[in-house]
Amino acid sequence: MTQTATVNYHVHKPERQAFELDAGGIVGNLIAPELAPTQVQVFDERAVGASTTFEEASVGFTTSPTKVRAFDGPDWQHTYDAELTTLLTAEIDAKEVIIFDHTLRTDDPDAARKPARNVHSDYSLNGAKQRLIDVLGEETAAEWAKGHYAFVNVWRPVGAPINSAPLGFILPDSVEKRDWILLDLIYPDRKGQILGLAANPDHRWIYRSKMTPDDVAYFNIYDNKGRPSIGHSALDMVEDPNIQTVRQSIESRTLVRY
């Protein structure tokens, strides 16, 4: 089963492009490069016989209930980090897991962090190498770089099932190398690099419909041994127009060693 959704692709330009986050010192203020709204067909991963595996597609979906009831205050993170470590150990055979960032996103104009509505993956090659050092320090990063490591995101709905702006993914084998665009990511206190994606009619989009707070998606955003990074974006679509819940999710960035 397919749905029609709108996504915002990046646009090739001769000059380097950038996102500026919290621009001017204002939390949530985002200055973005040019984006091209594009309609795409999105296949529902829940369809019979259509299950996606992390090994084949760099994204997996599973049911993984959490004991955390509110992702705010001082007490939830230790519990949730332990749950994510157990999840990634079981699902992708990670031998070591470091969770270094959680981002709560709310689809509201006044929210500090809104769903990311640009087709992207979170790290370029240089961006991943720098983030490894940022997380571990130079000495430990050099040790990890001798083996097999990866950055893996874990995403789940918060509060209510997802009815609008679900997270969609492009199957990596439908992406050409020329589709990727190197982008700077400028924060008030540091600079990173991510990868945007330009439109390609061959892209095959998938998502999991009606994800609940018990469901998670886990997906590869950089792997030093060559597992493809997966392009992803919030999808502008509504599953049931009679439901008015606000889309809220938590995205957790992890560093794993295999």
C-alpha cells in the first residue's frame, strides 16, 4: 500500500550551502538553504511481506515499550539510555553503545525543535569523524576508528500514535552517489557537516504507518565500514483526517561499536 506525501529535497548549487541553527542566539531559529517541495509515493512497511531489515536497508522497525512516561525533568534519561542499549544490543548486535543526544520534536510552530522537514542524513564523512572525537575525545576516538563503529539513530513517537508527519526513509539501493549534497551545519558554539539529498524519481520511500509510543525505528546515519547512510525526512501527510493529535517524537543519537 502506498501513500502520497510531500518532502523537501535539497537543490544542487555551485556554492556550499548551510543550515544555521539557533541563529542569532535564538533557540529554535533556523536559517535553511533552498528546498524543493516534491510529491513522492511512500510504501507502508507494515504491508504484508514488506518487513525491512537493518542489514538490508540500514533501517529497522520493532516494538520496544518504554517505562518512561515523560521525557522531561531529571529522572528519565538513565532509564531510557539503558533501554536503548538493550535494544541496539539485541537488534543490531552492538557490542558497546554510547547515547550522547536526545531531541524531543513537536509539530508546533512555537516548539523549540520541530520535525526535520528536509531530506537528509545526519553526518558526512568528515562530520562523523569530528563527532566521534567530540563524543569520545581524540585518544579514544583513534582507538574506535581502528575497528567497526557507527552512528545509529533511534526514533519513537511520544504521547500519542503518529497520525501526521511520520518519519520516512529512502531505501539506500535507490539512491545515486550524485544525489548527495554536502551541507554545513552551523551552531552558535560549533560547526558540523551533514548530507542533503536532491530529488531523484528513482528514490523508493518507505515508512511505518500508525507508529505508537511502543514502536521504534532505528537507522544508520554513518558506518565506517560502509553500511549505507539512509536519507530520511518527516513526511507531509495525514493518515486519518479525523484525528487531531499533535505529532511528537524523541530522536536519540547513539554511537555503537560492533
